[in-house]
Amino acid sequence: MRSFTMTRIIIKNLLSGPATLMYPKKKRAFTAITRGRVATDIQKCIFCGMCGKRCPTYAITVTKDCKEWQIDRLKCCACNLCVEICPVKCLSMENQYAPATTDKAGGIVTVKLEGATSGT
Ligand code: SF4
Ligand code: SF4
């Protein structure tokens, strides 16, 4: 009975193909509740730093003095906690993925209040 179940699972997996996609060549379709990447409306930000303190992966850095908000997208696990905790609701989840990169610094995005932006 056990070997029959195992054989059934093996055959099913062989026929259904891999569950993963060859990102970025192939992208999974977004749904209404897909968590893509964190975006900020910097004009509303009060630089309280709560998003950075709440982030479980330390992906967000807020520098109040230079009015700068930074995220390392390679560290972000898309948990949505920063979006929920922001007191002025200036963070949101965009329905798109962060661009693929082979560089560790390639996921860092810096947004300044003046509107100066580096990264994507
Ligand atoms: S929690 Fe919101 S207002 Fe506070 S620093 Fe983060 S993005 Fe800005
Ligand atoms: S979504 Fe989660 S992991 Fe990503 S920056 Fe926000 S709190 Fe951090």
C-alpha cells in the first residue's frame, strides 16, 4: 500500500513538471492579493523609522536627518508588516517583482524626500 502511494506521487510529479518558474524569463501571473514589492510615497513619510524597526529581515533603513528611506529588496521577504505598521500609510505593495540581479547591492533602493531616487 505504501509503495503504491509513493509510486502514485512519483508519477504525478513526473507528469506535472516543476512547481517553480524560470524567473525572470517566465513570470507568475499576479492575483489581487499577490505581494510584489514594497513601494513608498516619500512625500507622506514622516521618517519615524517604525517600518525599519518592525521589519524582521532588517531590509529597511530610515535616516531622519537626510530624509532618506532605503530598502534592500534582496532581504525583503514580502511579509507586509512595514505596510501595516506605517502610521501615515505611505507604504504599499506593488503588483510587480523587484528586478532580478546578480549583484548583492543591486537590490538596494534609496528614496529621498526631494524626489531623488536611485535604483528601481
Ligand atoms: S513607518 Fe512610514 S512614515 Fe515611518 S519611516 Fe517608515 S515609511 Fe516613513
Ligand atoms: S515587507 Fe516585510 S520583509 Fe519586506 S521590507 Fe516590509 S517588513 Fe521588511
